[in-house]
Amino acid sequence: MSELRWNPLLREWVITATARQERTYLPLAAQCPLCPTRDPSAPTEIPRPTFDIAVFENRFPALRRLPPAPEVEGTELEPVMPAEGACEVVVYTSEHAGTLTDQPVEQIYKLILVWTDRYRALGELPFVKYVFIFENKGAIVGTTLHHPHGQIYAFPYVPPIPARELEAGRAHRAEHGRCLLCDIVAQESTEARRVIAENQACMAYVPFFARFPYEVHVTTLAHRESLLDFDETDRQALAHVLKAVLVRYDALFEMSLPYMMVLHQAPVGGDPDAHFHIEFYPLNRS
């Protein structure tokens, strides 16, 4: 079963995808499907003996380019739609051990290029309205594979939290004539109490309104709607700031800190009230 069900209480779509219960769960390193195929008789998801960064369609997707018809009938109050979209896996490195934290700045820079390419390509699909790039790190967060990787969901709608951010941005611009996140970044930079890392084009900070302990936001200093608006300086700056945040997270508790990393940017077609930023949500509470 794979379908979209409307939640009338929250006014948002819920993805029901029962087939994902069958996905591979924390296999041994020798059976990892994200490692290179070193033995042709035992192929993995990546049919090469080595690679730099790999992207492929998720074998257990919540959204599909050619989705099946819903298995249940909706009602006027609770309609149902096919789960149309796309789900991709982004494998950060051919090395099984380690995390994104262990990768050099140059590899993180390449990852930003890959994110940009996939944002552009998936955004060209006629049924996609939002390209959602994220990483769940650590079994406690829900990842089912140890190999360093992230995911991309191409949605047929704008997800609720980005939609609310855009609404807030429009309201702020109507009242003040400026970008909301630009004003937040300017205030954080001026106060400097919560700034973790800053360079010529990007800044990482703990937001005043953080919902999680050690929540961190990373954003461009200049107004950029999405990765498509980045120049070379932006990409290099983002790679360095991301590396700084990841290293400090692991140093904080002297462990590989589990987190959710979520990229927030403009929906397909752009939106002047969107300002690119990345949000980190660690689940370690004390």
C-alpha cells in the first residue's frame, strides 16, 4: 500500500507506505547494499567497484514516479491520492565506516554539488512541487543502514513546515518589506551570543527559539532562495561551515551524535520569501 491520505484536522497530507516495513534493517557490513559491488556475484545497489558519491532510486520508496492506485477509497472529508513523487538515496562515500563528519571539506563540497543537481533535476518533473533533502543519522533517529547516506523526497505538494515558513515570510515582508530570515540572521550576527561558526557567506547558530537542545541552523548571509542561486563562494563557504558544525557536534559529547539534518529552500519555481537554510535536530536531550 502506498497512498496519500488527507488529515482534515491538521490540513496536511499523510503518506501511507506499508511496503517500507520490508526494507533492509541494519545489515552486517559485508551485506551492506550501499557499498560498492566488489563481487559481481553479490551485487549491491551500486554496480561499480568504487565510487565517489552515488545517487539512485530508493528500493523502498514512500513516493513513486508511477504510483499504484490507492487501495482504499477516500471521502469528501478525507480524500485519498496516489503517492506520486520520487525518493532517492544519496551515498556520501564508498567507505562503509564513519559518517559525514569524517569526510573532508572537499567531499562535503561535492555533496553540495550533488544536492544542487538533484534539486534541479527532480524539480523539472511535472508532478513535483518541492524537493526535500535530508539525512537521518543514527539508529536512534530511525536510519536502517549504517553506511553514510542521506535521502531526497520529491513531493507533489509543499510539506507543512516549509509551507508555514513561506507564509511567515510573506507576512513579514508585507509588514516590514524585508526577508524574515535575513532579519533573523542579521540579529543573530549582531548579538553573536549563539553564533557557532561564520565566514564570508554562511553562518551557523543556535536559534533563540530552538525547539531541541543543541539545535543548529546554517544559512547563507546573502538572500538565496535555493541551491540554484548559489555561486562558488556560497558553495565553498557552506561546505566549511557544515564541517565545523558536524565536528563540534561529535566533540560535544565525545560520541557520534545522532541528528536529523533538513534542507529548507524554495519550492519548485522559486519563491522570493524563501531563504535557504539547513536545520539540525539532535535528539540527545541532556
